[in-house]
Amino acid sequence: MSLQCPLCSSPKIASLRTAMKIGAAVGAAGGAARGASVALTGSQVGAAVAVGLAAGPIGITLGTVAGAILGGLAGGAGGCALGAQLGEKLDRHVLSNNLCLECGHRFNLPV
Ligand SMILES: [Zn+2]
């Protein structure tokens, strides 16, 4: 998709992706927190079952930590991608983050 300045029709358009970066960071943090909490809940249930089965406490701890880390990574990756997509839409259509390099005009894309 090629952009043009609505004032001078120059094709030299820079996109200032402020919201995309913020969205990706917020999405990653939120996704990681959610993934970790889901993993912790799951590992607590798993630990309770393991106690009933007389498994060693070291195994329970390792399982809990590994589950939290894996859950956090998976959640963070998903949240980051989602946040970046939302941020890019904000940048392109809402925040006037398309900048003409010829005349300096800032503009939105039509939604
Ligand atoms: Zn222009």
C-alpha cells in the first residue's frame, strides 16, 4: 500500500509508530502477567495432585517455576503481537502519525 501526502501528493511519507511501540509493550506486559497467573493456577492444582501421589517437593517446585515461565513467555508473545496490531491501527488512523517528508504535513489515513 503506497501513501501519498494529501497536500502535495509526495510519496515520501514517514510513519511515526509511537502507539505501536506502546501497544506492543503494554500487550507484552499484560500477556505475560496473564500467562503467568494462568500457569501458576494450573501448577498449584498440579502440585496438590502431586502431593497426593507423594511426589517430592523439589519436583513440585521445579514444575511450578517452569510452568510459570512457559506460561509467561507464551502469554507475552501473544499479547505483544496483539498490542502492536492495535497500536499500528491507532498510529495510522487516529494519531496523525503519517508525516510528509516534503512539506511536513501530518495526517491520518481514512479508517
Ligand atoms: Zn506533503
